Amino acid sequence: MKQELKAIQDQFEQGTIKQQHLERIIFEKVYDSDPDQVKQACKDAAQLRCETIEKKSGVSLEQIKRSSSDNSMLIEGKTILSGIEMKVGGAVLPMGIAGPVKIKGEHAQGDFYIPLATNEAALVAGVQRGIKAINLAGGIKSLVHYDGMSRAPLIEAPDIFEAAKFCKELNEKQSEYIADLDRFARDPFVRLEQITPYQLGVKVFLRMQFKTGDAMGMNGVTKASADITRELLNRMPDWGLITISSNLCTDKKAAHINVLNGRGKSVETEVFLSEDVLKQVFKSGVQSRSVEKVVFHKCYLGSALSGTISGFNVNAANALAAFFAATGQDMAHVISSSSCFIQADAVEGGLRFTASMPSLEVATIGGGTMYGTAKEALNLIGCGGFGTSVDDNDNVMRLAEIAAVAVTALDLNTACAQAAGYEMADSHVRLARGEKD
């Protein structure tokens, strides 16, 4: 077997075997297409690639080569999906677990741990202190009030009158169009819910919204949007397709349309902290009024002055990125998912602290959620499963609430640290550098 692999590696280095064919050739020639050996074939391919790069670059990649994620599969007995293309190994992040935190949500009910993968010192400790305050307050409320994934094809009309006529008809006969066109979305876990047209001259943007079960749904809605658009254009031969994705979705970019209309999951959290809890957990001087003042001036006055689109929070992306990395989410969606509005209101007896996350894009099936450490992390928080229909999606709804709670815990802690003067700077110096305050 070693000789066969060596021969394949020589051919690969010489360029006679293409990158995209390496797994298949090893699978067929070394393992005789044995389905039980597909994962080993993918592991061998990754190692051969890495060794080839080491030779050509003169740089050791030993740690990368030794690190791997077993996320390959065999489709219909012949097509190999290696997880990602041109795999050479893996990247390793330290993981901490905060909690448990008491959540009183619609879907997340009980005590939950929060897995966080990050290289940033003080982040896990910050989440943990926020959780301490939340638990002393009796727990945190959470709910999901929107569930849907969008894709927005762009089509072109013969003239502005035809464009306007189509948009008017689509708006007036929305339910009829949905009932008719949903049958062209052939994936049983993708269901068309709404199409909103936007006209710019002869161009018509079609923002399509779908339910996608426990999946985040980008691949499913892309295919469904393509099938639906193809059918529409078959009926309107004078029209044309410009692009299947026009950026009005809006995917992996901070965009106010996601804030207003929702994308993925729109989640709310709320916790009331008495003055006694604030005094017990945080440093001297932290009171409801001081936290309210920090949040207003930092998250709203400062953010408005800087021209932010949806970053009216303390540091939502920190907790979310760590949570995404730990649970196998699409990391590029941190930019849109971390759209977050933090509110801190000094009310009678204490502080009402809320977080609104209008476009939280998460999944419990698909992508990196089904393998290795991510799968274990999802199992830990009770989100490792997936439903049997598009409406059976308690797992992802629970995951969205837990993610929003993680963000809330860190933002609560950091807002209170800033209400205590220089504490945030001092704690980072101590935890990240080992220096004294």
C-alpha cells in the first residue's frame, strides 16, 4: 500500500494527477473503492497534499498535517465529498466552556453550557462573569420571533412598464404565486414563504424567503431560488437573468435589510438584574444608571457617530465568533449574524438588559456541524439533532437562543466592566499578558 501511495504522490507532484481527483484516485487504486475506506482515502490525500507543499515550500507543516477533521462522505457509492477542497489537515483553536447558564426561553429551557473556541484571553472569563450575574438574577428569557433564510435573484425586464406590472402583480397575488412556485423548490427541507420585488429601472430584485428546517439553508435556498427563477423566466421569455444572487439577500455582509426583515433567526433576550446583583458581581460603582449611561453613549451615540449599520452593541461579534467556531457554524456569517442591538434600562429596583439579534444564521445540520469537535459541542448543549420536516426545527431554534444568550452574557459583563472605569483594560492586561493591574 505504501508503494501505491508513493506512486500516486509522485504523479501528483509531477502534475499528472489534478488536485480535485486525488481522493478518488487513492480511493479506487489503493482501497479498491471499499466504502469503509473512504475516510482513510481522504486522510491519505490530505497528507500527500501537505507533504507535497512542504517539499515545494521548504516549510514544515507538521502540526497542520497531524490535525484533521473527519468530515468526508461517499455519495451513491461513487462520489467522494471530502468536506472542503484541497484539504491538507486542520486548524486548531483552544476551546473553553462557560456556564451553566439558566435560560428560560421558548426553546432553550434549563441550564446550558456555552462552548467557546477562541484565542482571545478574557473572553471566556467575561462570558462566565456575565453568566454569574444572570444566574443570580434567576435566569435569562429568550425567544425567536422570525425564522427564514433568503436569496435574491436579479432579473431584467424588456422595459420599465413590464417591470412595474410584474412587481404589482406579484405583490397583489402573493399567496397565489407562493402556492404555484413553491412546488419548484424540490428540496423537502426548503419551503418558499415570501417573494418581495424591488424595481430599479428595468431590473427587478426578487428577495425570496424560505423556511429551511434545522439547516442554515444557504445551499438549499440557492438551488430553490434558481429553480423558481428558471420557471418564472420560462413564462416570461422576453426577460433575462442577471444573477441568481444580487446581494439583496443579504448574505455575509452587514446590511440594514436583514435588520428590518430578518434573516436566519431573529432572537431576543432579556434579563433583570437587581442593584444587589450588580453590586455582588461587578466592581464598586456599577449601578443600573451607570450601565445605562455606558450603553447609551457607547452603543448608540458612539456607533451613530462612527456610521455603523447594525453594530449597536458592546462586542457581540466576540462571543458569537467563538460560539460559531466551537459549534461548526459558517464563520463568514459572523459579520451579518453579529448585528445586535443592546439596551440597558435603569428601572425601579435595578437594570433591564436586553439583546436583539435580527439576523442570526445558525444550523444543527450541514456544513461543519456534523463532525468532530463541533458535533460534540452541539451534543453538549442539546442541539446535536435535526428534525424530520421543515417545521420540525426545535434544535436550531434552541441553538439560536443559546447563541444569543452567550452574546448577552459577554455584552452584559463588558458593559458593566466599562461602567467600572478602567476595569476592562486592567482585566485584559492581567488575563492576556499576566501583568498586574
